[in-house]
Amino acid sequence: MRPALILLAVLWARQVSAHPAPFSYLDLDLHEDGIHGVLVLHVVDVAHDLAIDSPERLLDRAAVDAARARIVGLVAGRLAVRVDDRDVEPRWGQVSPAPDRHAVALAFRVARARPARVAVRARLFPYDEFHQTFLNVYEDGALRQQAVFGATGGEREYYAGSVQGRLAVVRTFVAAGIHHILIGPDHILFLVGLLLLGGGWWPLTRIVTAFTIGHSITLSLAALDLVAPPAQVVEPAIALSIVFVGADNLLVGTTGRDVRAWIALAFGLVHGFGFASVLRELGLPREALGWSLFSFNLGVEIGQLLIVAAVAGALALVRQRSHALAQRLALAGSVVVIAAGAYWFVERVFFPGGI
């Protein structure tokens, strides 16, 4: 057994010595005149993709100067920078050997006014499934954000700590909140179910406000990782909330009690966890956490008010023409709400991959 372990150790040591640090490093420093960048690449990775037989050759100044165009061409197609929603082409400067890091360092610049928002996509050496690129973002020399790209790449965003950066956060996350509520059929149907019985603008305002309070609380808690129930619980619970609101509509005729505001508050807490899952996918910028949370909530509220205005307005027109027709519509709509909620509940509990 011991010889086998020794053999494995030797093989592992050879592998490590052949590629001692499968990492790249990308530093971005935001200044008034744009972005100053440095990309540090391990010579083993560069030599592999440029078919250079000896990586150590890239530690020689003359060899690096001779290979500069090839090195720049290699990374130019694998590193993408977007500034304030516009793709930019870095201006590559000197390529220097970095013997102490067994690497080459590429300097570059992006000449613009101080960026408000910077997005980076990097997939530098896909041949190595373990390769990682470490990203450091600075503002005027002060480290603000760190991230890691895996071998499959991905995108990371940074919002500057300036007024322009905060405005970029607001624009991005307000739009994301509106988009999410308008493409979420379960959230829309829950709101429609609450509105089917109609009522004056004050009762409807209380319903919407209660729902906003509920989802804002849990959205913030979940986005800050203070409370994070699993999606396997949250998604079926959202479906049950839709069933409940439809059933309550049918019972109001027998009980006479309108508790829609309380329903909106209680189940708004559940829907907030659903919103949070989307917000986590978007990625909360740590440097503007409060602004991103506020903006996403504001976007959800705007989208919600658009739905309420359209549905409540249409139902009011029907009610003006025929009260009996409005009652039949509320009854039929409540049955549809219950059926849809029940379908989603069964799908999410028993067929999470889709029926």
C-alpha cells in the first residue's frame, strides 16, 4: 500500500511542478481618465496556447517582445470589458516578463471619463478546467471588490462609489424589478386574485401597500443572507398563496369579511423570498448594497402598480356596465386562480423539473 501512495505522491508532485500556479490575475483601477489595467498570465498557460515549447522562454525580455502581438491577440478575444453598457476595446501597452511570478504582465488602458459601471467577462484558458482568474477592482488605488472567474468564465459587475455609480445601480435594478414582476405569472395571478372583488381605491391601496411591506421585508432579509429558505419550500408556498386568495374570494360572499389586505401582507412575506432568488442571480453589488435593494424593490413596486392600474381599471369598467357581469367575472376568475395555483403547487412539489 505504501509504495502505491509514494507513486501517487510523485505523480502529483510532477503535475504540480509542471503547472505550479494555474491562475491569472486581473487588476482594474478606476481613475478620472478611465481604467488602468494589468493582466498577469502564467507562462505555462501562455506557452500552451501559443505552442511555445519552453514556457521559461517567456521570462526573457527579448522573447516576450517578439511574442507580444501573439500574446495580445490571444487574450483580446477572451477578455471583454463593458463600461457604462458599452463594449470597449482596451488599448494594450507594454507586455513584460514577471520572473518572480513565473508570468508575463500585460498593461492596458481604457480611456474614458470615470466609469460608473464596469462589467468584465473572462475565459482566459479554457483548456485547463481548474484555471481561475482573480479579479481585483480598485478606485484611485483603493481596493473595492474582488471576484474569481472559473474555467468556464462568466461576468462580474462593479458599480463605482460616485453619484454616477449610484445612478447606474438605480437604473439597473429598477429595470430588473419591473421586468421580474411583469414576467412572473404567479406573482401577477396573485395580484389579480386580490383585485377580482374590486372595491374603492383606498381598499385597493391598502392591499397593494400590505403586499409591498410583506415582500420588502423578506426580500431584504433573504438578499442579506439573514434568512434563506430553500426554493423547494418557497415556490410551492407561492402556489398555495394563489390557491388561498382564490378560495377567499369565493368565501367572502358567505362571510362578508374582506381580509385581502391581511392576506396580501402574510403572503407578501412568501413572495419576497421568491423575488430574492432572482436578485441573488443578478448579484448584489457589495459596494452599493442598500441602493440595489431599494432600487429592485422600487422596480417591483412600479411593475406592481402597472398591473393594478390595468386590472383594477378594466374591472371597474365592467362593474360600471353590469354589476351582475362583474360578479360572474369575479367568480369565474377566482376559480381560474385556484386551478392555476393548484397546478403550480402539484408541479413544483411532485415535478420540480417540469411536467
